[in-house]
Amino acid sequence: MKKLIFVSIIMLMAIHLIMAQVPEAFKYQAVIRDTLGNTLSGQLISMKISILKGDINGETVYSEIHDAWTNKLGLIGLEIGNGIAITGDFSEILWGEDKYFVQTEIDLSGGMDYQFLGISQLLAVPYALYAETSGNSLWSESEEGIFYNEGKVGIGTNTPSGMLGIQIPAISGAILEREVLLKGQVSDAPEDFFRITNHTKFNNQFIPNLWGHHVSDARLAMCMIGSINEETDYGDSAVIVFSARTFDGAWGNGQVRNRALFEWWNLGEAKMTMLANGNLGIGTTTPSGMLGIQAPGAIQQQEVLLKGQVSDAPEDFIKVLNGTKFDNQFVPNIWGHHASGNRYALGFTGSINEENDYGDFAVTSFNSRIYNGGWEPGQVVNRPLFVWRNLSEAKMTMLANGNLGIGTTTPSGMLGIQAPAIAGTIQQREVILKGQISDAPEDFIKIGNGTRFNNQFIPWLWGHHVSDNRQAICMIGTINEETDYGDNAVIVFSSRIFDGEWEWGQIMNRPLFDWRNLSETKMTMLANGNLGIGTTTPQRTLHVNDVIRLEPRATPPDNPMEGDMFMDSNDHVLKVFDGTEWKTCW
């Protein structure tokens, strides 16, 4: 019965041939379990190790015994060659002469009643031992181990094409699925490993596969590092390169044209793909642009496609996401969030080199269009081109006809400005537009509501100048020299009755304008054209309610007309031209 138990145990054991330091030995590890698969931890056992020559029934050239305690994982570790020798001398084994086998026997109680476990062939002879006992060995020994400088090394092949060639012998000559070519482990983490294997599930195929497996803690399972010295940190050569190419066997390399260059999978699901044309897909295997991102599954509300952050400001971010609140809809949304300070949350910057600063092309362009799936775009005709909102309240809108609205979504002109009212009312002295410069921060021009009363609106233009004694506001109308002809005035002030549909009428009753100093009227023009200076009720075309001064002159003006007058500085009298001659008024 014990033998049956031990046979079930040997199936759970593994031999690790590891280079040994002096004295010469190689390591053996095994996990001891019972028939139910439970590890036997903290138990003293005794093992007998024998080296057989030739075959499984060959001569025992060496045997030894070991007493060992299993650890909490049921693991034991022995050094074959460093046990209590029973037969032969381990250092005199001629490893290069023949095949050798390891026979293992065990007593679970720690005694001498050994039960047979099994025999395993040493397929890879411990090279340090081989070098010590073979007279024509090509291996040399150093303080760090053994080495070979004379050519290529083959494991499983006598014709290695590289410095190290590994070929696992296949059953009946077939390439077997999931074959392990190389495996590395450490005794402190026996379930962690690195493997080079055949990845395919099918016989007679070979797909090279690198597999890193990590279970001993939560660190990375596999890591690839390329390192350089500081003095070689220059030039255009990348430190790590992943290269896909077509290979004709004679280094006549060509670019891959049709198949994907790489895919990153989570089990069988592709998470990232790069096509042969350089398009990178995240969540899609068919990216149509240089970067294609597709969230998995159904289109979900507020899904984040791309998010960028920095560790120094973990609450700041930029996101590209689905901006809708409804499933199965997609509204592209760019979101910048800034919480670490009071700087702007999102910036759009277009930059050029100084030598390209010419021509009509804008540096930054926002383009709305109708898109039919090809490249035959059309203009948007009905919907607004853009809306700028504070949360859900529109602050600025541009219509398809180019009309820009500030505070209104329905601008009727090229620029429509409407100040927001509190509780829907028009507020007194509201400022609609204000302009300033940093060099004179107290100077400004304003367009606003000039009334002091709510629910009224009086358009108001205000220029304010305090930085020196120049004019506070100036209105200039300019023309080109070649258009300086005809009866059209360069600057026109027009008062009119407006019925909302461009059917104009003249003002009949109210003054056309007043010129005031604060609230005191200095000049008034009535609807009949009478101009009053110092009076708001002029009775004639010109009515001056004060002294009029005519600057005296010595000679009459040239080409006088009837009604012209001047103050004669010679005679000290006022003269009027009656159409024929100048007459003295007194």
C-alpha cells in the first residue's frame, strides 16, 4: 500500500539541475503530498538517492541518503553529491562516458525503510561535473561557473544554427503542442517561472512564445528592460525596438503589408492592435485612423475613451469621452479638469515656426461641416455651428449664417449681444461690451445700458480716459483717396422711426440729439432741424442763447454770397453782404 502512495507522490516531484558551487553537487527539489493531494508540511523524511549507469537496470555507481524537513509548502531541497555516501565516490563518476539515471527512494517516517519512487534519466549532464571528469571536455571552469568559447552549443541538436540551439525531440518526429524549450525558476518561489515554449495548440506547428508567470505576490509577471550607459545616451537609435518584417531566409527583409504588426490580448480578446500601415487600435482590431479607440460592448453613457493625468496633480485630467447621458448614443467630448490651482482647465494651442508665418491659412481652425462618409463635405445650413455653455446655459452661439450671439442663441445680426437679466428683467447700467488694455487699466470703452431704471434699455457708448489729457472717445470715418467724390457723407448720424421691417419714417416731435455736460444740455437739434446752443427749444435754424463771437478780420472773404457777414477789424463794425456790396450794420 505504501508503494502505491509513494508512486502517487513521485508524480508531483520535479528535478532541477542547477550549477553547484564547490563541493561538486547538483540540486534536487520535490513537493511531498499525500494521496489526497495535500502537502505534508513540517515533516521529517529520509531519502535515498542512487546514480545508475547505462540504463534503469544499470550499475549503481553512487548512492547516498538525506534527512530533510519539508517546509510549509511541503517542499524539500537536496544537493545530490553532498549527502551521506553509502556506495561509490561522487567525484569519480565519469559523466561523459555514458548515460546516467537518478533513482529515488523515500521513508516518510524519517527512518531507513525506503520505498521505491522512480527513476529519471539525466538528460542534461551537470556541465561542471562533466568538465571535471572528461579528459577531452570543451568546457572550462571559472569562479562564476563554466564557460565555452570555442563555438555553438546545441541542446537536443548537434547542428545549432545560433550560439545556443535548443530542439526538443518530438514523438515520431512531430512538433508537439505547448512544448517547453526553456524554463527558469527559483527555489524560493517554485510556482513562478519563465518559459520559452511552442504556443500553438496544434501538432506539427511552431509559434515561439515567451511566458512569464508570477503568483508569489502582486508584482509584474514579466518585464522587458533595455539599458544603456550614460555616455551612449545620444543619437536616434531606440533603446528597445520591436520589429516585424517579411523574411526570405537570406536577410532580404521587406515590410509587412497586410497582416497586423502586433496585438495585445487579455486571454483571447484583443485589447490593442497595430496594423501594417501604422494605425493603432485600442479596443478595436480595425482602426481607420492613426489612433482608433473603441470602448468594448454597447455604447454606454459617459464612457471614457482616453484619460491623461500627472502624478503631481492627481485630480487634474484631460478626458476624451462619450458626452451623452443616454446609452447607445455617442457624442464626442473633450474634457479638461483643473483642481490643483486657478489656472485654465483646458487650452487649445496652435503653433507654427517663424519662417511659416505668412499666407492666409489660420493657425488654429474649428471646422463644422456636413459629412457624407466620403470626402465631399457640405456646409451646415440650419443648425448652429457652435455653442459655448456654462453648464447648460448658452453664453455664446454662432449660427450657420455666421451670426455670433453673446448672451443670445438667436443673434439677428453679425454680432448680437444680450446681457443676462436677473429673474428675466433688464438691469440698470448693464455692460454689454467693454474694452481695455493692460498698459492703461483704468481707460476703457463700454457699450451698455445707459438707464438707471430696471426693465428699460438705452444703448450707450462710453469712452473713459484717465491715463493722460487726450480725448476720451473718438469717432473716425476713413475713405480711400480714389473714392473721395460724390454727395455721400463720410460719417452719418441718423435718427429715424423704425417699424421692425425696414419701413423708415422721419422723427417729427422728439429732438434728434442732445449734447450734455453731465446732465446739463449744451446743444440740441430738433426734429425740424433747428439747432440750439444753450437752449433746448431753438426757434430758428440756429438759435444761440448767449453771446456769439465773430473773430474780427481786416479783409472781406473772397467770393461772398448774400447773407455773409464778418466783423471788420479796421472799422470795428459788423458788415453784411447784400448780394452786391458789403453794408455796415450800424
